[in-house]
Amino acid sequence: MNNKWTWLKEYMQKNNISQGDVANALQWQKTRVSELLGGKRDFPVNKVFPAAKFFNLDLEEFTKYNSGISREIPSTDNKCPQKRIAGALTEIDIVNTDNRNQEPMFQTIGRQLISTDIFRLLTSSAPTSIKAMIARGDAMQPTVCDGDLIWVDISVKTPTSDGLYLFMLKGEVFVKRLQLDNFNHSAAIISDNPLYPPIVINKPDKLSTLGKIISITKTFR
């Protein structure tokens, strides 16, 4: 049986690119890269664009070849893969919330640089979907304390799992813990500080959030 990815393996060898390099660049398991190069699989849809970018190949040619629409191997003439630069940084907006409108607005007040490798360990979302902001109040102590830096994925508008989320409640923005009860079709919005009572939600499918907390940077004074 012919291996449709033999040319890619040779392309990698020519440019001293390891399977680990590909796995790291695409945020993919190394075993799957090995299976692909062995002719046992193709690139899944969500890996086609980053793969074409990493290997420095024409996206249209690469997509057609990967999907089987075309048998013409993408041109690699005078090209080499774009290796990730060590020490590369990703820029994230630091924001405040403006609650004067019915829908809160995120106002950028600064920028936070984070290692691209560390950022990709935190999330697969685009950097534009991640906002950093200073937590205020004591409702989520000791998990989130006043002054901690929280990292919020604002692309998550409909919660599908338990976790920490950013909510707008009575015109104010809060970090709260969400616990879904799929058996009783309900949910609870909980403060980790026991002084604040939980809020029971009877229609969790109608629940929306401003984003999901993906990381907390603690502040020690």
C-alpha cells in the first residue's frame, strides 16, 4: 500500500524537523504524527491550517491533497518549514469591565506578555479570546483573592461543564463557581467564601457567561 505522506517525511528529514517538533507546533500527540507519517491517518480538519503554516505550504494545495480531492503533492520547491522561534511571546490584553451599559464592555488598560509555549499549555483558543483582569472582592476566597490576576476565555459564552466563570449579576461582574446538575436539570452559582449563599438556576440551558477562567495568577502580599 502506498504511503501518501512519504514526501512529507522526506521533507522533514531534509530540513531536520523531528516528529516532536511537529507535535509541539500543532499541539498534537506525537503518536498521531508517527501514524500520519506511516500512512495510517491524515490531518484532522482542525490541524490542516496550522500544519500548512508550519510546513510553509500552499493552504489550498495542502487541503485538497489531505482530503483526497487532489493527488498532486503540494510543492516544496525552495521551501522549508517555519520552525517555532524559541522564546516567542504571545501578547494578551489586560482589561477592566465597563458596566454602565446593559452588556459589559471590556476596556483594554494594558498588555501582558506570556511565553507562547506556556500559553499553548493553558489553552488552544486564539490570543484575542483571552483577557487578563484583576479580581476584586472576597466572594471567591481562598480560590480567587482580591488583587489576583485571572485569565478569562471570553469565547466561552455557554457553559457546558463545571468550573470558574465570569458572570454579570445585577449589573456587576463577578467570578463564581458553576456546578451543573444534569440529573435535576438545574445549576448552582457558588461563592467559595461560605459567607455568600449560592444562587440556584432552574434553567441552566438559558445560562450565559462572560467567559471561563482558565488560570489564576496569585498575588502574595
